[in-house]
Amino acid sequence: MLAILQRVSEASVSIQGVVSGAIDQGFLILLGIETADDAGDVEWLANKIAKMRVFSDDAGLMNRSLEDTGGQTLVVSQFTLHANTKKGNRPSFIRAARPEQAIPLYESFVEAMRSQLGPDNVATGEFGADMQVALINDGPVTIPIDSRNRQ
């Protein structure tokens, strides 16, 4: 699983002009699921994100996590994160998991985040929908995390 975390002061996702999910301070998580991913990737990634210390403490240092701050997450599925642009000018998405595999893993990830942060602190888009994402990047702080590398 590949997640792009964007620290935000607010974010929302709309589908056909209707807001599907919105958050205040926290992470907008763009989540890409590939064919090699499984339940172990879900648990590792959710735990890593919940404990990621990139929110300011009283001294202005990045020492606090979502768990510490009560921050929220907006999870948006994005298969294009697994684009291969090595050959030619049209990306290949062969590594991205097909919906029959990706949807259950996406739903498991959302539930794992709700377990970590509380159900009211996790909002979502809609898997496979044409979504418009709005955000106010805070920092900006943008962090990629790949469960395949676990670095």
C-alpha cells in the first residue's frame, strides 16, 4: 500500500457536487492499493499513520501524532499512485489492485484507522468515484509511506 499523507488544517472530498467527507486538522490520506497488498499491510500502515509525529507541540516542534492531537483523517482511494511511467508517455497501472481485491483492503484500512482514532475522526471519499478533493495544506507537510518498503 502506498499512502501520501498531507498534513491539513482542513480537507474535503465531493462527488457530483455533494460533500462526501470533510475534516479539520489532520491528514488527507491518498491511498493506493497494489496487487501484492494484504491485511498485514493494512494493519502496519494504519498503525504507522496514527502514530506519525508531525504535528506541532507547545514548542512548535513536530512531536505530536494524530493520536496525541485528536486529529482527523480523510481517506481517498487513488489507484494512480501506482502509475508506472518508465516507458512512453502513457502511464501503466498494472500494479494497482483490481476493485475486487482493492475494495475490501480499502474498507479494512478505513476500519483500522477508525479503530485507532475513533469513528468520528475518519472520513472517506467513495472508492472508484470521480472525486474533487479540496484541502488547505498545513506546512506544507507531505509524506509518502510505502508498506512494501516499511522505511
